[in-house]
Amino acid sequence: MARVIVISMAGEEGLWVVDLDAGSVVPLDPPKAGGLNTVTDLRASGTIVTKGVDMAVVVTSAEAAFAGHYDG
């Protein structure tokens, strides 16, 4: 099973690719066609899109996450 996630945060323009196996996060060039382009267009109108993710939260820092804290 692939362990790659495409993410972004509200208010941010770009998309990021997270490869859990490689332990890497890299920016994704803006998609010009296909499903990710559709998602990008939906995001621009304020739509939140999730698929296959069962938990995601924004935290103030990595240290806060490691301590078990988030602004909920």
C-alpha cells in the first residue's frame, strides 16, 4: 500500500507530498490537469477535500505535537 499523502493548509497556496516511508516532505508543482488539478480548483473556492485520511490537525510547532498538544 502506498504511504504517500498530498496535503496543504487553509490559507496556504501550495501542495506538499509527504512520503511516510522515506520520511520526506517536498513541495508539489501546481498540477495542470487530472484529479489533483480538480482538487486545487475546489480548494481555491474554499472546499475542504479529504480521502483516506482519518486524522489531521494543525499544531503550533513540532514540539507541541510531540508533547501531545494541539489547538482544538
